[in-house]
Amino acid sequence: MYSMGGAKAAANKREGLFALHPLWLVCTSVVRIGSIGLTRYVRVVSEPPIMGPGGDEALVGEEVPRDWTPQEKALHEAKVKAKAKHRIRRTSSRDSAREPDISECPMEPLSPRGKVNDKKSRMGKGRGLPKKGGAGGKGVWGAPGQVYGDQELDARDPNYDESDQGDTVYQKVVPELDEMGLQKNVKPMVQEYFEHGDTGEVIALLKELNLGTKSPGVARVAVSLSLEGKASHRELTSRLLSDLVGKVLNPEDIARAFDLILTDLPDLILDTPEAPQMLGQFIARAVADHALPLNFLDRYKGRVDCEHARAALDRAAVLLRIKREIIRLDNVWGVGGGQRPVKHLIKEMNLLLQEFMLSGQVEEAERCLRDLEVPHFHHEVVYEAVVMVLEGCAEGRVIMAVRLLKALWESGLITLDQMNRGFQRVYEELPDLSLDVPLAHVVLEKLIDLCYQEGVITQQLRDQCPSRGRKRFVSEGDGGRIKQ
């Protein structure tokens, strides 16, 4: 502890040093409130070095000896460095990355007033990004974050509950058809279509299949089956190809199907000798219905080596060159089939009967009736034949009508039910026919007797034939009474 004289001397000495070095002094005022009163102290933060003997540095506030020995000088420098390192450790973490410089005079941290609007973290953590995403402020939670949807829990999660996941929905996956699957699914479908003739049902069934690259196979199977069937089947197939375009198939799929059929013609001829002509009609009808591209025939010009394929393409080219006023391609398969209008079928049957009355060829009449393919409508032939005989009132027509009905009965084209129904229709309309043909009853009775003798009708049907008795009127006498 210093004596009073020594304290004054030290104070004078320190004041003298402060006067010599005014720029090296950084001090702060500290106010202390205690029981002894208000006292002001001066705390020296950094003191300027004091030149010792020989130009050595010394700190203010330390006893500086007059003569420095090498050992004392080294010990003093070590103490100074230790104090500097201790002071650096207590500085802000932002300055921790900077290499300490002992010779640099530590400065007082900047005033916090300069960092009022600084949104960077002052905790020495993070990447130096602004707080709250740059959207900070009073009463603000920060920038809007990412909104996540409902996430499916992992089955191995401890919080996973299978009952909370709802009903399990399985998606139906239809595998692509191969060649065997195509034949197995499409062939029965087309055969059933030949019975009902509903293209909408076929389209709905085909949409349930995954055709993939086998799309041309649908048209190929349909055309191949119709070549072995009847004319009505080929007509239905042409309609099906026209309706499939744009819904299940496209024109290029149809073209690819006909390419494959042209390649298979040598094998198809073995079962169907008329296959080239039929295939040519299919191609012409498909082009007219816009199911095939218009340039389909141009693709084969000068490139066909197969004789049968050339015949099919020539047939199609001839049909397409014919004017529409002469022939209609929608009748390329004939006029038969249950899909035709009733008036159209009646017209064809009348033409059939008129041709028979002129030529007398029973075989041709049978062929035409068979091509119509309407066995459920054969009663119309019987009705039209009887009416034609009644309107003609000729002996020759009665004999030819009996001959035709007998041939159709024996060949099985007209069944007993169709024969009875045709004659019963004539019985019902006989009063109206008698207005135009007064001798209708007489001619009908003669026709019925001949048919019964030839075994065309039964005795029961003959007995049902209406007969009209002759009535005597008042003008004929007998006292003005009507004879019954």
C-alpha cells in the first residue's frame, strides 16, 4: 500500500503521462452509488505505452523500473501478451474469426444505436441471413412458409393407424392383348354382333380392352369372319368398320388391317374362292364410308406381285370409278338383311315375283329370296303372290303362283307358320280387295283348292277361307221380301 507521499507522486506521474499522450487514452466514466456518496472514477481501458529505458514499452499504471534487465523485460512482455489474449477472448463472437493483433489497440464496440434497423442476427449463429426471412417487424410472424398437403404416414410409423387411412381403393389395370388374347376376345364378340347388329355394344366392349398395337387386328378378324358368312354379315361388318372409326380405331388402323388381309389372300381362297372379289368390295365400301384413306389404292400402284391381291384392288377401283347414279356402294352387298327397312324388303319381294311371272325360273326366285335373309318376313312373299293373282284374274297366274309356293314349301324356305300367316292376311283383307276386284272370292277359292291339292296348305287353312253367298234383292220379286 502506498504512503501519502508516494500516492501523490504516482498521481503526478500519471497525469504527466496523460498530458504527453492525449490520443492514446480511452476512458469511460463510471458512476458508483454507495454508502460513502457519489464518487467518480476513471477506468483506463487501454493505456498508451510508456517508453522505458532503452526504448522499451511499458504500460501506464505499472511500476516502471529505471533499469530493465533482459529477464525482467522478457517477463514483462509475456505478461502483456497474456493480458491481450485474455481481453480478445472476451470480445464479440463476430470478431472471433479475426486473427488477434496484440499491437492493435482494442476499440470500444460500436454503439447499439447503429444496429436498431439491422435485421441480421447478433447472436453469432446462423448463416447471416435476415431474421424472419426479411419479413420481420412488430406483430409479424415472418414470411409465409410452404404449405404442405396431407402426407401419407409410413406403415412402420408408431403413429400409423390403418383405420384412419380410409378404404383401400384398387385400380384396375388391363394388360395389353396379345395375338391369342385378341382372337379369344374379339372373335366371339363379332359372331354375337352378327346376331344382334348393334354396333354400340361392340364399341363399348372394345373400349374395355387394352388393344395397344393390336388395334388393326379387330378389323382383320371381323372381315375374315364375314368372308366365310353370308351377305348380311358382310353388310354388318362394313357398318361396323364405319362406326369404329374415330371411337376405337382410326383410318390408318383400318388400312393396316386390309394390308394384312391382302397378304393372307392365298390362304383365304382355299376356303372362300370368291375372297378377292369380296375383299375388293370391302375396300371400295370402306373408302366410300371414309373408313379408309382416299389414297389407299394409290399406295399399291405398280407394287403388287400377288395375282389375287391385284384382282381385289382392281375390283375396288372399278366400283369406285362407277358413278353413284348407276350403282350405290351402300348396296354393294345386296339388299337383304333384317336391318333393311320394311318398305325396301316389300319392294324387293314384288320385283322377285314380277320377274318370276315373266321368266318362270323357280331357282332364280329361290336364290333371290334366300339372299334377302329375312326368314321371319317370308309371309310377305305368300301375301304378295296371292294378291298379285287376285288382281290379275288370269288362269296362267294362278297356276304359276301354285307352282312357286309349292317349290318354296318343298325347299323349306317358307315354313308352315309363314305360309299360314300369309294366307290369313289375305283372308282379313279380302273385303277391301273385293271393292277393287269383284271376282276376288271366286279366284281365291280356286287358288285355295289347287294349293290344297298340291299339299301346300292344310285342310284347316282351306276351311277358313271366307265365302260370300249370293243375295236376292227386292227388285227381283217374291213379294218384296229379301231372300236369305
